[in-house]
Amino acid sequence: MKSYDVIVIGGGAAGLMCAITAGKRGKKVLILERADRIGKKILISGGGRCNFTNLNISPDCYLSSNPHFCKSALSRYTQWDFIDLVEKYKIVYHEKIHGQLFCDKSSKEILAMLLKECEDVGVKIFTDVTVSSVESVEKYFVTSNYGEFSAASLVIATGGLSLPKLGGSGFGYEVAKQFGINLIPNRAGLVPFTFDGDVKEICQHLSGISVKTDVKLFNSATKINFTENILFTHKGLSGPAILQLSSYWNSGGFISLNLLPDADSLMIFKSLKTEFPNSLLRNKLSNFLPKRLVQELENLLWQELSQIPLRKIADEQLKQIAKLINAWILKPNGTEGYQTAEVTLGGVDTNELSSKTMEARKQPGLYFIGEVIDVTGHLGGFNFQWAWSSGYAAGQYV
Ligand SMILES: Cc1cc2nc3c(=O)[nH]c(=O)nc-3n(C[C@H](O)[C@H](O)[C@H](O)COP(=O)(O)OP(=O)(O)OC[C@H]3O[C@@H](n4cnc5c(N)ncnc54)[C@H](O)[C@@H]3O)c2cc1C
């Protein structure tokens, strides 16, 4: 049996950062990765350019049953620390929008950087590993198709359930259960909404159209809104604003879309009526919203007025239409689920872990890091930053 100081199960963003940090402290570290290569999610992330962090990292941008838990790790390994590392490797990057930092060239550069850091401190990596059991008798014993390994510290960095094709697995939750550690129920986050009936049909007709929209939950105590693009798809709605909102949405809930977030629609309608009294609302509204979207909205919301010139539409009727455009209330019938979700909400209960070290309170030597924990970031580099920060936190104590 081979003995190490630290065994990290899962060679994703969090596992690699933890291994590097522990390796720098002189620890003998082994990473066991189930997939045929390390860091698959890093490679496909950000459309192949890895949105590796955000300039505006803040605990408010994370969802968790305990919103305070992430603060300590985020403050001890910040976005600036990761940016320093990226700059040390001369990886050229840019801010896309809202502080989101992407590689100019390829996410391969981020993975290559992490692997070089691992190599420099002698981290041992095995891929194609099937772990069959984890046991704790003074030390931790991991049995796998590569044989049996032991270590004083065991780090679970196996991520969540999202994208099973890229390694998403419930392994971390099983280990937590084995050691009596509580779990917060999981659900898919940063995921497109699906619809049925008329709305699904509309989405299908508009598939591919993207429009800046302010989205929020309707009739909900959670007062959060996102103003970014939404994207109509064959199944429903996606796009950054929708993905962000999906993490806050609970099954059965309604959402509200303001399709003209930068303008007062009633003012627009009234001035159109004055300036173009003989025009149809549909034709003039197409200067503000995509033509096909306006046509679908007309079919749904004001079909009886479709052939009536603006001058003949009463202000009260315009007010009603304006209200609908400012608050189009829809009820998703679900989400696309883990097959397309970027993240998994819920996971290892933060009350079970030290926010300083990520060590399980009731199981000394056992650590959880990254997405397997009940901490989920907004879209825009927040999830990788959590992986770097929580990985670093554990790496300092394993
Ligand atoms: C399509 C997509 C794009 C994304 N883009 C971004 C982005 O641009 N910016 C951002 O901040 N976030 C992004 N995310 C989210 C981000 O990838 C995750 O939050 C982050 O990778 C979590 O890191 P992790 O190390 O905890 O888990 P993961 O990166 O999922 O790594 C877990 C690793 O554990 C391995 N594993 C699982 N089970 C076992 C087992 N039983 N034994 C051994 N190994 C196992 C997996 O194969 C995997 O390699 C994206 C996610 C997806 C799905």
C-alpha cells in the first residue's frame, strides 16, 4: 500500500488548487481522478476560454443555506491572488462584461498552468481511477483499481451532479453520508427553463433570438433581479439573465420578464401614438424589440388590436399592453436539469465544515472543497473562484 500525506479525490479546479497549495507546504499529495483526463470542466468552461474569476467577487454573489460560510475562504485567496498566478504564467486575458475575466486564447492555458504548478511540487496524479471504498481507521484508506492508498488527510473534490458526461457525480455526497455528514438537498442551477403549451410554442418560433431583459421571480420573498440577455430556445428560455435567475427559482414558481428594461414602455407607446398615429403598434414597436418577438407578443397579448392604427387605440389599452411588456409573467414547467446545468445547488451542509479549513467537524482529516459543498456562485467566474478559494483554504491545513 502506498502512503501519502494527502489524497485528493477529484482532479477539477478545487482539487488541483488544494493539491498545489498542500504540495507547496511540502506535503506528499496524490490526486485520484475518475475521468480519462484532469480538469475537463476547466477546458470546456467559458466557451473554451474559461471565465476563471470575476473582478467583483463578493459573498452576495453566492447562494448557500449559510451565506456567511464562503466569506473566510474568499477573503484569504481572492480573485487578485488568482489573477497574479495567471499573470505569472503570462496568460493573456480580458474582461468581457460585468468584471468577468476570460482567457484571450484558450482555457487549455489555465489547465496547463495548474498542471505545471502540480508538477513543480511533485503532486502525483492518476486518471481513469475507480474508487471502490473509503475507510477511516486512524488514517484514511482508499481502495481503487490502482490499488490501495493511505493518507492522514482525505480531500473530497468531486464536484456536483451537473454535466455527468464531464464527470458530474454524487460520489462526494455518498462519502458525506458514510461519515454521517448532513447534506442540503440538491437541484440544478445556472440552467435553462423549459415551458409547455403556448409559451413553449412561442419559444420555438423565436428560437435563437436574444434580447436584453430584466428578469425576476414573481410574487416571491426573494427580491433579486438580473438585467442581461435572455435567449429563446426550442425548449424554453436560456441566456445569462435566465441562468442567473434559475438558481433562485423553485419548482412551481412564476417569473416576470421586463422586455424593455431601459425604457418606460408607456411613454414610448404614447409618443409613438403622437408621432405615428396611422401606424400599427407592431410596426413601430419593432424599432425597440426584435420583429419576430413583437409579432409573437401581438398574437398572444393584443391580437384584437393588430389591425387598428395607433390613433384609435385608447391610452388605457396602451397602458395594459405596456404593463404586459414590462412584466410578462410566465410559469416554467421545469428546467433542463443536470444534463445542461452549469452548477449543482445544495450539497455538503456548511454547518458540518470549518469555514477556515473546510475540514469536517465530526470527522478530523476529512475535507470537502469546491462545488460539492452547499455554496454556489452566480454566473461569471464566481464558481471557479469558489473552487480556487476553498481549495486553497483546505490546502493550507491538510
Ligand atoms: C459547461 C460549463 C461551463 C462552466 N463555465 C464556467 C466558467 O466559465 N466560470 C466559472 O466560474 N464556472 C464555470 N462552470 C462551473 C465550474 O466548472 C464548476 O463550478 C467548477 O468546475 C467546480 O469545481 P470542482 O473542482 O468543485 O468540481 P469539478 O470541476 O466538477 O471537478 C470534479 C472532478 O471530480 C471528478 N470525479 C467525480 N467523481 C469522482 C470519483 N468518484 N472519483 C474520482 N474523481 C471523481 C470529476 O471527473 C471531476 O474531474 C461551468 C460549468 C459547466 C458545466
